[in-house]
Amino acid sequence: MTNPPTRSKRNNDAAPSEPPRRAMRTRSMAALLPHISRPVFRKQSPAAVQVMTDWPDIVGPHLAGMTVPRRLSAGTLTVACRGPVAMELQHLAPTVIARINTTCGQGVVKRLKMVQDLTAAPRASTAAPRRPPPPPVQIDDMPDGPLKDALSRLGGWLNAGRDR
């Protein structure tokens, strides 16, 4: 008497006919968001990102043109400065810290650390000179109004782009 052949636990020959059950279940965005944002927030906290993006609004255009926030770690914001701006920023430090904490939350920044950096120079404007607007396109089968005016101006810009 022989025993029937045993089945292995893995059957590599059979392909799955449908996706796993868990993939077919709908999940809310709130359930997925922590898994997506966790690796990003390990690199930089949301407060640091907000300080970096809102820097011109926090310190004003004059200082924002000559300073660049580099790093926020353990309550210390490292700011790259050019030349004598570091001294000006040192005198304005309590005000800047208060404005950052008002914008991002209390206790985010406790002190500023200024670092001399020649690359923190004001960025040169690379904006192209403005061209005069092209003549609008005629639209005959539409009643007069703001929509017709906007569409005719848009058509003029589209024709000008096509002519290049």
C-alpha cells in the first residue's frame, strides 16, 4: 500500500486569480496619510518646512533677500547670512523668534544661530521682460460681455504662441 503524494504548502504552479482580499477594501485618506507622511517628517518636521517656505513673510523682503534658513533642530534655527547682515539679524533675533513662533506655533524656535555663507546672496531676477499683449481674436457668434473679452484675449495669446 502506497501513500498518496503529499501536497506542498506552496503551489507555485497556480496563479492567483484575484487580488488579495485586503486590496479590494476601500480605506479613508486619514488611514493612509500617516504611512505616507511618516518618512517625510522623519527628514524634516512640518514646522521646519513652514519656516523655510514662509521665510520672506516672517522676516520681510529685505532680510529674506540676504538670509536663508538652513536647518531647524532642537529649537535652534540655523540661518545663513551674508556679511554684516548677521549682526543686524542678531539684534532682531527676539523679534524674529517671536514672529516664527507666532506663525508656526509656540516654542518651535528658541534661538537663532547665524552662519556666514556667501551663497546666501540675493537672487538675481531672471524674469523675462514683459511683452505687449497680442491683439485679441474676433469672436462673432457670442454675446458681448466679460467672458467674450476674456476668451478673445486668451485666443490672442494662443495665436501669438503658435506664431513663434
